[in-house]
Amino acid sequence: MKTTMMALALALAGCAGASGQVEQSRDNPLAGMWAGVIDRDGWQRPLALAINAQQEGTYTGSWMSLENQPGIMLDSVRRNGDSVEFELQNLKFDGKVQGRAIAGTVANRDGSSSGNFTLARVDPMMPPLGGPWP
């Protein structure tokens, strides 16, 4: 599991050098590359998210799993302060952004089969332009 997570983190970190993604993460705590794990129904699986800030405070994103599927676009990504919610066709994630981490719950969209997830930012987070680190 640790080897898979390390490979995932290194692969994403290698892709994270894109200037647009780094630029987005300067003043936006949600936009960027994230890697972590879902702990659900007795199993843990690595996951990665790429979240992009769009105009007017909206977001898009994609989910990647190294174990069983290629990237999938997220159906929705919403942020309200430090709360974040994103959905796939069958899963709903509710979490909180805390610095370079996101943690929360995951459940089937019908509310059954819940669990937890944790993510860590894997792209370089630049200090805000003209300001100190948050």
C-alpha cells in the first residue's frame, strides 16, 4: 500500500509542475493535485484528484485510481469556506480543507456504505503573490 501511494504521489508531483496549476494553488486552497486514500467498507484504496478552479468560484476535477480505473471526471465540485463536496456517479465526498490536507466522509450517493477519506496536496503550493504563507 505504501509503495502504491508513493508511486502515486511521485507521478502526480511530476505532473504538478504545470504553471497554470501552480498559479491556481497560490490563492486557492482547493485547486491543485491531491493524493490519498479511501477507507470504506473494510478496504482501503489509493486515490488522486486533480481540481481546477474555474471562473466565478466554480471548480472542475477528475478522479484517478491506480488500481482499477483510468481518470474519471467528477460530476461536481463545490467549496464553501473550508468545506468541500465532490461527487462521482455513485459516490459523494464531504470534507474540510485544512492547509495542505482534505479529510472527510465518503458514501454512496444514496447514503449507504459510508467511510472516510484523506488527501494531501502533492503539488507545490506557492505563497500568495505579495504575501506570506497562510
